[in-house]
Amino acid sequence: MSQNPTRPTDPAAPYARECRTAVAAAEEAGTLLRSRFPDGFAARPKGGLGDVVTDLDLLAERIVVGRIRERFPHDRILAEESGEAAAGEPGGDGGDRTWLVDPLDGSNNVVIGLPVYVVGVALCVDGAPVVGVVHEPVSGQTWSARLGCGAYGPRGRLAPDGRGRPPSAAGPVLAWTQGHAVRRDDRAARTLRHTLERGSRRLLQLWAPLLAWTLLARGDIDGFVGYRAEAIDLPAGALLAREAGVAVRHLDGREFGGDFRAPDTERSFVAGRPETLPYLLELAADAGAGQGGPVTATGLSPSPPAPPPTP
């Protein structure tokens, strides 16, 4: 049962029905995940960069996609494991509406028995999020947001009033994420991450970006920085944080659009409360200067291409 009782339920509110559907689907999937963790599943490698996929990813995804398809058969759905599903009825056209489903954000944590994982669902219109839901199965808690309607959690609205942890003289607590396609020897990523580590009290790498977004929206951490972040979980998290009063920018300070259709070079970001954001942007600028060039329109100056393989 949802632990988000104070979420607005006005059926006439924008995207209220879609938000209720996303919450119910994420919580149903979360019940399954919680019942099978930590040893009721099998895992296998996913791609060649160390990622994994489990039975739980597939089962949870089937639940969420099925619930969305039942209620919005004309919408497109882009799911983490199964890819893009067109509208489910003959002749149906979802128009510019696309659901993004991350059924198990934190699969690598689950595989090693670490209970740090969430379910994420977003609805995007013209590429931008209008509904975002994150459910944490371990605690049974759910966070949700609708564009222009605020963000809500178990204790009600996440008010954008600057509340949270008091600032520490030792520096901010930050989170970090990078996309799966980022190579381990990517100079820009390494320089940015090292600069953040030097400029913060802690730099968290949770292997579950959506959980980091909820921590930021709640005021439990001070900032979140991503480098070529994954498209599937970015919209839900960014909307939740923004509706809670968090500012999100590109590394060079431009307003962050968050269009999931953009290339990964446009998915590098800095997110924090307005009073924290200038310091975070300074760190990003320092990282760009540290590798011999300014922050560019697509993020840090790119690393040189990898040499071709030896014949």
C-alpha cells in the first residue's frame, strides 16, 4: 500500500490519472522485488561493460509495462530491458507521449546483496517529463511529482524552502553518476569526478541514480552531478528534484532541458539547491580548466578517441 497518503488526488488535475497509474505500477513491482530479494533470482551479464540484468528486472518490467498498457494503450513505452514498445492497439498513436520504465534501478547492488534499489517511472511529452515516480521497495516509500504541481513523499509535499541538512564546514555531500557508455579511461569523467571528490565531504556513487535524485529532493544530500547520464532514469529523477525546488543545469551553467531523446553528450548535469548551485558549477568549471580547456556546450572538453585496434 502506498505510503504517500497526502499526494493530491484531484482527478481533474493535470496528469493526475497518469501519476496514480505510475505509483500503483511501481509499488506493485516493488512488492515483487522485495519478496524475491536477496536470493530469489538469477543474474547474467548485460553488455560488455560490467552491467547485469536479473530475472527481477524482467518480471518487474512486465508488471509496470502491463499496467501502463492497460490504462493508456495508445502511448509509447520505452523500458530498460525490452526497449521501445509502440502503441498497443491497432492504429493507436501515442503522439508525443512516451513512458520511461526503469523496473530495477540498482541491479548491480541487488546482485551483491546490497538493498539499495528503486523502481522508476516517468511520462514524457515532447521529450520532457510531466510525471515522475520513484518507489523504494525496501522501505515501501514512494516519491512522485507532476509538472507544476510539486513533489510529494511519505510526509507530504517536499517544500522548496531550503530545508535539509545544515551546511557543513567540511563541504557538501554530493552524488555522482555516469552513463554505461562512459569508458573507464574517459579523461573528462575522471577529472570531473576527482574534482568533486576534492571539493566535497563525501561523493556518493550509489549505482542507483534515481535514489540519488530522491535524496537530493528530500534535502538529505547537497548536490548531484552526472556525466553523460542514462536517458531511462533521468527524466523521473530530474522532475522530482525540480518540483522540490532543486535547480538543474548543464555543466556549463545552461538551463537543463532534460529531453530523454537528446544524445548523451547533452545529458551531463549539475543539480543542487539554488544556494548550493554556484559552488557546484565552480567545481565543474575547475574540472574543465584542469584538463586544458573550458566547459563546452556538451559538457567537459571531450577525451580523444580511442586508437583503432591493432590488425
